[in-house]
Amino acid sequence: MVKSLEWGKDSASQFDIEKYQLVHYARRSTPEADQLLPLTLAGHTITPSDSAKYLGVFIDKKLTFKEHADYAISKGIKASAALTRLSNGTSGMPHGYIRRLFTGLWCESISHHIKCAAANFI
């Protein structure tokens, strides 16, 4: 990690150390033991957490992706609720527009999260 910080200084790139995340991946790990192993970089202490978000996917320390699945479900529920509000029968949008929104936004978003979750079970 020290080499990457030095490389950043030489290359005029700055890393935001406050955004660093630490997750312990070990079979024999206990929550009490994990909290005893923080990482200190450039004066900042990074404490271990149960999960980290990497490239839009939540990765937990047991690699079950449960947190990511819960996140995808909540996004799907919010999107379907918004679509329901837009398709109000009396003052809502026409059916053609609702269909375009459904196929263009909702289906694409949900299919992305399903692919991420399915990769865990294959």
C-alpha cells in the first residue's frame, strides 16, 4: 500500500484514503478478532467492516452477496412503486409510455442485478 501511495505522488494521482474499505475474508474469523485488526495508512486508521461496495456490487465477508441481493430487491420495489404512481388510471401517463419506461429502465436495472446475484449461485 505504501508503494501505491508513493506511485500516486509521483504520477500526480491522489488516492482518497477515507474511501478505503477493509473486509477480512477468513473462514475461522470471529467478529471480535476482526475488530482487533485495523489497518493504518498515512495516519488514517481503516477499521474492518462486514461488507464493501466494489464496482456497484456489495461484497460481504462470507461471499454470500446477501447485502447486494437485499439492495437489488429494494431498488426493484422502489422502481415498481414509482412506475405504479406514474400509471394512475385517471391522471397518469399513457400505456405506451409506461411500457417504454418499464422495458427501458426497470427491466434493464433488474436484469443487471439478477445477473450479479446469479453469478454467485453458478
